[in-house]
Amino acid sequence: MNQRPKSEKPDLREKGSNDQASDRRLFMQLLAFGNSRDSHALIEALKAAPFPAVLYEDLHDPQGVALLTFNEETDFFVTELRAFLNDSPFSTLTQKPQFTMFGRTYSLGYEPDLEESLFNRPRNTALNPDWPWVVWYPLRRSGEFAQLPHEKTREILMEHGSIGRNFGEADLAHDIRLACYGLDQNDNDFVIGLLGSSLHPLSAIVQTMRKTIQTSLYIEKLGPFWVGKAVWQTPGNPGDPGASGNPGG
């Protein structure tokens, strides 16, 4: 009887350049709420919370807010954060599940500093007080993109990335990129956060990305878009802003 070949254990580590590898990654969640007439009570509760967070006020809803939290351990979101939300002023708000976004940081395989890419950059970008404006949205690529040869997908992503670097180096827009395969209620692939000192450049980068091969030919779905401005961030050292990478996934 022929024996089946022994299968190899999947390697789920994030990988960077120079043989860097890590089993760690940062998970981030955006929760949106309505029926918030005054953000002060929410801010006071967050000041006393033992975890970092960002509170945004909604551009499209005068009673809307959103809470961004992040943690390396997924248990945090169903234990500590869950208890906080049910025992704080947030419990009186009306949640907007259509805007819930959850994802994990990931590597592309050639990051020179894996720790910086997976942890420091997304955390510092979210907490940078100089970049209060934000546009959050999910996206899903088409199946055709997944079937393209590796060199072709890399070429397409490089076009996208060069636009992101140009906006980042000019301090116009910075990004947080999260993978959400199997984690998103609407079967999206990525969650993107665009952040900056003013709103117009964030709109402009989305407009510029529409002309790229990836967005014009291989993005099956974008949105819904959640737009707002930070009214409170956990104090911290935002670090070196640098270039933001590849907005738009």
C-alpha cells in the first residue's frame, strides 16, 4: 500500500528581509457608535483605561464616534475590551456594526525592520497627534488578482506603493494596512486606515489610487468608508513619521 507523503506544517510566521521572522503581530479594531451627544465622558473613561486607544468623532454623523484599539493578543478584544465597553459610558451608545473593522498587521516579505513594520509603525501612526484626520475602509481584491503570477502582482503593488511613498514623504497621508482574511463579516481582504493632518490629502490619495491597475482592474469592493477626526489619543511617543508605505492595500 502506498503511503501518503508526510505533509509539512504551514509556516505562519511574518517574514522580512535578511531571514527575519516573527510569530507575533498586532491586531487592531475600529468600532463605530451613534447616539453620542458629548464625547467628554468617553474621553474620561479612556483616560482611566489600562490600554491604548483613539477616540474619533464622525464627520458624517453629529452624534457619531469611533473607537480604535489594538493589542497583540486577540483575547484582549473579547475579555478586557468587552468588559470595558459594557461597564463604561460606551454601553449607552448605539453600535454601528456595518462600520466594524478588524485586522492584523502583516509583512510583505522584504521589510528591513520587521518589528518596526508589524508593531511600531502602525501603533505610532495611530497615536500621532499631528495626524488626527482619518479615513478607514475595507477592501476586497478580485479572484483574478490572486491568479496572477508573482512578478505581475509585485509590479502592480509597486505602482500602488510608489504613490503611498510620495504622499507619506510629503507628510500628506500615512497609512495603516491590516489583513482581515476570514476575520471580516463581509469577507473583505484588507482594512486600510489613511491618516493625516488634514482631510483633503486623504481624499486625494484615494482619488489618485483609482487610476492604478490594482484599483481600476482588480479591486472588487471598497468601503464602506468611515471618516472622522481624533479628539483623544493615548499619549505616547509617535516616533519618526517616515514614509507610510502602501496605502490602499
